[in-house]
Amino acid sequence: MKNFKNVLITKGNNLRLFFQLSFFALFAIMSVFSGQTSAQQQQTCTPSTTVSEGDLAPGGIASFGVSSGPGSVTIDHIDAGTGLQSLTVVSMPTNAVMSIPAFAPDTYAPVVVNFTTPNPALPTDFTLRAASSFYSIFIRVRCSIITNQPNSDDGEPQDQ
């Protein structure tokens, strides 16, 4: 080894080990700061939704379509009127981390709210408010406890 003014020249094996350890340390730091393990990030549920009339003029339920899928709720304003103006969370979420995307006011395109359940041993519950200029709805989103069902050889859950 030769030292040239604070520059250390080493053989290739040490350099490879340095990069491997650096990558491992970076991955560990990212895991700590994300607050979730990869197993927790994959925990989603398909929620049940209850849609009720909002706090503006009657007719909100007919103005919006609501559907749900694994870890998501989709709000779709009908193709008339003023379009979707706002989408907010109106209750303190229970066991849910949500992501509401930015959208242009007056949109008629479906807006998908994604969520994860940090603790699958607890139920999930939160309420969204979707509004146009004249109508609004409340969307209560709930999931029961997520249970891991054993899968059969074809990947489908087994009947118990």
C-alpha cells in the first residue's frame, strides 16, 4: 500500500467489501427511516365502503361513483357539473396511512386514494369527503383484521 497525501490506495478486494458494506448500511438506514418493514408494506385489504350524503345540497350520492380495491378507494365524479373540487380526510384515521394524489380542480377523471395498514392485527377505519361546487359525499372506509390464510399449491387460499 502507498499513501499519497491522505489518499489510500488498496487492492480490489477491499474496495469491493467497502461498496458491499456501504450498500448494506444504506439499505438499513432506509428501512429504519421508512418506519415499516417490507412485510408490513405489503399488508393491504379490500375495504368495505359506506357512502352517505354530504354536507352540501342533496344529490351528492348520485354525483359520484365510489369503488374499492386492494388498498385503494376510487372516487369518480359524473361527467357533468363542476367536477371534483376537493377530496379530504375528515376523521382521524385508525390504522391507516393514506396517499391522496394531487388533481386539478374540476376534474372528471377518477381519483384513486391508496392506503396501507401499518398493523394488520388491528382494523382500519377512516372517512373521506369528496365535493364538487354543489354536492358532497362522505365515504367511510373500513377493513377488518387482516389474517394470513394458508395457500394451496395453486396460490388460492385454502378453505378452513
